[in-house]
Amino acid sequence: MNDKPDNVTDLTRYDNVDPLREQYRETLITNRILKRELGAHHTALLSIDLQYLDAARGHGVFADAERSGVPTEAQDYYFSRLEDLVLPNVRRLQDAFRAVGLEVIHTRIQSLTRDGRDRGPGHKRLNLHAAPGSKEAEFLEIVAPQGDEIVINKTASGVFTSTNLEYVLRNLEVTSLFVVGVYSNECVSTAIRDACDLGFYVTLIEDGCATVTPEMQRATLTTIKDRYARVMTTDEALAEIAKVEEAS
């Protein structure tokens, strides 16, 4: 049965159309500006929610795989992408940023209180909780903070709306962000859109983020690219960072 009205044209081939796309590209995400900010050390790597709560098999929201609400095949896709691609790439980026003296900033879901009474309404409704000192609040070892790297704790999807991250970035004179983490279509996407609205220049690392289906991953990249952020691979980002090292 065809549920589409007879007078509706098939628009599936137009998956990346926006009347303001070129204006976005020219004013918000131009390579020239981003490379300038990178060279001037006004760029930071923002690593989002790579912790046991939502990025580790058998822990947090995946502690009971059958009750997680995510089909087994989707979990297999998600964790395979994380373990084989995303986490190694994030670590490569972290090491590159550290090597040239650029900030590496980590966000995670963690409440202020043991019982989570300070959580945002959304996390309370979802029963999403990582108490201070809990396993769920721990970062995955391969991408954990080093030294005195900044950690921002949050109890909502949006790190900009629920924390002092913007204030911290302004104090650090950071104007450009490279973003990695999970989930691409949720906390990562929210951070990118909010950062763009606040005037930051944003780059999303496409092989440095993950969500539970390839369809949602593609949709996230399509709706963000050339509107709210540049989208590039880890290798492309490392090539830009290497030029900072050469110039420093």
C-alpha cells in the first residue's frame, strides 16, 4: 500500500537541501577561520560522554541488554563501531591535541548527589543516573582525562544549557571546537547546535562519534554538515593539527 498522497513528489534524492546552506558554510564554518583559530591555539577537543554509563558493554544503560530498549543487532553495531573505530580515533585526536598544547575537555553524565535529586527532568524521567564515584560515571580508560584536563559533569543532554561549559571556554579564549563522542544524534548533536548558536566554530569528527544505528548516524551527519559544523574524518583533522605543530 502506498501511503504517500498522489500529488506529493518523491524528494528522497534531495537529502541535503537548505536555502541557507551556502550562507552557513561561508559565515559559520569556513576553513580559513577555523584554521586561523587552530593555529592561534583557540581550539579545543570536546569529548562527550565516553563513559561506562552509555559506552560500555554490560554497564549502565546496557547492564541488562534485553531491557535496554536497543535490539541486539543495533547494540552489536554500536559497540563494534565504538571499539573498532571511534575510541581509537578519539585517542589519536586526544594525543595530537595534547602534543601541541591544545585543550582536551571531557564531558560526562554525573550528578552532584548520590541519589541524583539534582538531575534534569529528562534524566529523571529516563531514570538515567551516574552517581559520583560510581562505575557508570567513570570514563573509558582508553580516552580518560590525563593530568589536569578539564572535566564537565552534566545531568541533561545539552552540555551548554546545563553546565558552565560556555563560561569555561570563554575564560580559556577557546572559539573553535572539534567534537567527538556519543550519541551522535543526541548529546553530540545538541552540543554542536548549541555551540554554533553561541558563536563557536565547530568541527564534527565523523569517525569519532557513534550512535545505535547507521541510519541515525547518517541522518545526524547530513543535518549538521555545512549548517552547524564542518564534518571531517580523524585523518583530515590530524592533518590540520600537524600543521599547528609544524608552525609552533
